[in-house]
Amino acid sequence: MMKKLSITQQNGIATVAINNPPVNVLTIDLINEINELVLSLKDDRETKVVVFKSLHESFFLAHLDLNVINGTQGGQAASIEFNHMIENIKAMKQVSVAVVDGVARGGGDEFVMACDLAYATENAAFAQPEIHVNIPTGGQGAVQYARRMGKNKALQALLLGNDFTAQEAEQLNIITKFVPKAEMDAFLGMTLGVISGLEVRDIVMYKEIIATSIIDEDAGAELELRYFLERAKEQKTAAIIAAFLNNGGQTEREAKDMQGIFSDTAAELSK
């Protein structure tokens, strides 16, 4: 029974609301629930998108529970479980989305960066202030800052531990996009509506190509070609291409109405 997460499902999108009063700290109980949820989706092909939101007015996720940052066996075990949670989110087949309308520092910021996509409002703040409690980041915060920002910006951010606004976080690649709160629901409806119409294997395919390409460009190119040739042989591909051409694909209509062609193609295939 989940006590700190409430989950709703609609049209291939699971929305996970986080509620761990008083300030949404990443306690071991919350970490265990998030791990349980993420692992339960491992073989789920119906769910395409998992959206993480907070029910707290001011906090998305505050940080890892400071009570477990110590030399005790229990504290060390909890810190390792937190690290497993970050890895589990990164390994999800579904598209994970953080929708941030409050503070996300330390482990909260690391949670956001573990997600595939992150959208944040004018109320959001992001930081890795661990150095001020005598520790480094513990959930890949420094790793992600280095990869996303480069050496000098990452070093400055980690040594200062200062807050970034959503606009700054977008520029530094901490999040995908700043979206004003008033526009967030419409933006998510449009963006996630498109993604939730895909198959889980489509999502996994592009995650694999991107992850491989970041490490090794040649290996990424090889994997992409392999996927391309495999998918080109599928009956589904042939049917879609035939309908696409039938609805004005490869004609002047493409110049001004590509989305219309895709819509008409989908309508023809659904008959």
C-alpha cells in the first residue's frame, strides 16, 4: 500500500503525486515506495509516460533525509538505496517526466536529472548545496552537472551550491524546458499526448541510441542503422508508408501541412 505516492492512470500516462510532509524530504520510506513503483513498471507495455509531481506547495523534493547521512549501517544502507532509486529511474523503459513547481535541491535536483524530461515553472529552484554539509553529491549530481554543463560551470555550481531558477536551469541543461505555471497543463497535454501514442519499444529504441551515442558516436551510428534496417522490414512500416503517400506524402502538401498528412494517415490506418 503506497502511503506517500498517489498514482492515477489515463491514456498510457501514469501521474505520480508525491506527498511526504512536512517538506517532501527523500526519507527511506519514500525512496522504497518510488523504487517499488518504478520496478513494478518494468514489464508494463501499456504505460508509456510516468509523470512525477508534488502535492507540496513549496517543495518538489527537498533533498535526501539528513538523518541518514552518517556512518551508521542503517544510514549507509539508506544512502545506497537512494542511489539505487536514481539508477532505477534512469533505467525505466517509459519516458519519465519531472514537473517541478517548487524547490528541488540536493537529492531533489538529482531526482529531476534522473528523469528523461523535466519541465519547471517560475516557482522552481534547483541546487546541489551538499558541500555546505561537508559531503559531495550522492545521487550523481556532480556527474550530471559535469556532463550537462562542462568543467568550469559545473565546478562553480558545486562549490557555491547556489540556487538556479527554471530559466537558468534550462540554459544549463538541468531541465528540458521552463514552462510558465499558467501554461503547464496545456503544454503537458500536447507534448505527452504525442509521446503516449507511441509504443514502449519506440521509446526504448531512442533511449538506447541516444545513450550509446553520448558514449561513442560510431557505436551510436551502428546501433541506429541496425534499428533502421530492422524496422524497415516490418509490415507496420509498409502500411504506414503506403497510407502516408496516399494522403499527400512526398507532394507539395508536405511544405505547409505535414501534421495534417500524419493525422490523415493515422485516420486511414485506424479504419
